[in-house]
Amino acid sequence: MQATYDGLGRCVRRTVGGVTKLFTYDDWKPFLEWDGAGNWMAWNIYGAEPDEILARYDVFGRVSIYKQDQHGNVPAVLDQFGNVVEKYTYDAFGKPTVFDAYGNVLSQSAVGNRFMYTGREWIPELGIYDYRHRMYHPGLGRFLQSDPTGFDAGDMNLFRYCDDDPVDRSDPTGLYSKSEGWDDKKWPQYDAAQQRMANNVDKAAEKIDRKVFEKVFGPNSATPKNWATVQSLMRKIAERLRSHSKQYPAVARTGAYFAKQGWGALLGMPSLMVEALTLM
């Protein structure tokens, strides 16, 4: 397989078995598809959720209506008249079994459907799912690439899928676990909180004075080296919060988290003092 990604990490070109597809996106949702020569092949319609595909129309005139369960899995595809075309079942980690309308097992989708487990794209030639930033192997129950965010994700296992809890969690981007109960209204609220935290950290970095610094870190702690280190790290924390909040909301952390990961250690100060500094 060969794949080309844009600056946001979206796959805009994929070649599997000598067949090339191009994708046009609405945010993270591929809503138009083209062949390697740029000829239109299909369009997709989505709902509000990250991978809530509702319908698809392709160059062959086929209309596909998608059903999804409470976990976002696609159990069946219907035609425009409401007739079942194909059915799908999955094991706990998403390995699919494809059936025709009569319950006969198929080696792969006869209608070219690739939207299956949690609504993600299944690549049958390779037996893997495309989870945007990473490829996921349901047979192994893990990602094939390490987490791009590294240990900032809060997990020592950089290949783990959904904290080994695929029944209650999903991972639309391959960068975080989205637990059940988090809807698309709550994620923007989380994002807004992250932005506010980033702004607070930035402001704190600018307004630190000797009195505030030594109130947090102790007498005679405001040396030029410590001062510069604190301000630099605070700005990095703010940058991390901002850049991660849209794409990796569940791994963007508060200033206290980054403090515990090394800020306090660098200064030899307790992390609670570092947290207090960001709240000054």
C-alpha cells in the first residue's frame, strides 16, 4: 500500500493492489472520491458524529444506506428501497465477518463497502483499518504504528488500542480514546477549556515577577536560569495545549500534567508548586 497525506495528516491518496483512490475532505470526513486519473467515483453523506456515515452514491449508480449501532459499528448496508444488501459482525477488537443478504459468508464486501467497525475504513487486501493517523490491526488488537503524540498520551504502551477496552471506547483519529458518553457537544467544551488553560499559562508566563516566583518556588529561587526555564516551559505547555486540542483532544493535558512529566523535576520543585504558578 502507498499513501499520501496532507499537512493535517489526512490521507488524500491511497494505492492498494495497483488501484489508486483520491479523497476530498470536509474537515476529517472524506465526502468525495476520485480515481487515480481524477474521475469522480463516489460521494458520502455523514451525520454529526466523527464516523457516522449515513449514505453513499457511487459511479455505478449504487445507493448505500448505512445503519450503525450504539458503538458506531456498521451492522448492515441497505439499498435505496430499504432492502438489506450486506450484513456485518465483529469480534471484540473489530475483525469483521461479511454476509450477504441471505446470511452467506463472503470473503469480502461484494458492493465495495469499506466502512465497518466504528465506521472506520477497512482495507480488506491488508486486513487493517485506517484510523487516520495510524493503521489498526484487529487481529492483533493494536495499532501498527506508535502513538504520534508519544508518551504525552499518558500510556507507556504506544501501540495500545483504546486502553484495551474496545467495548466501551473508540478512537476516531488513532490519537485518543473517546469514551462512551462523550458526544460532539462535550468535545468542543473540552476544547474550549483547553484553550482557556493555554491562555492562562501564556498570561502567567508573561506576568511572573520575583515576588510571585519566590512565593511558589521558595526564597532565592528566582535565578535567571530558573526564571528563563519556567517561562520557556510554560510557553511550550501553552503551545502543546493549543495544537493538540483540535486534533488530539484527549491527550492534551493541563499544566499540572506537564509539570508532573518533567517541569517540576527540571527545577527540583514539587509539581504542585508548578501548578500553582500557572494559576497565579
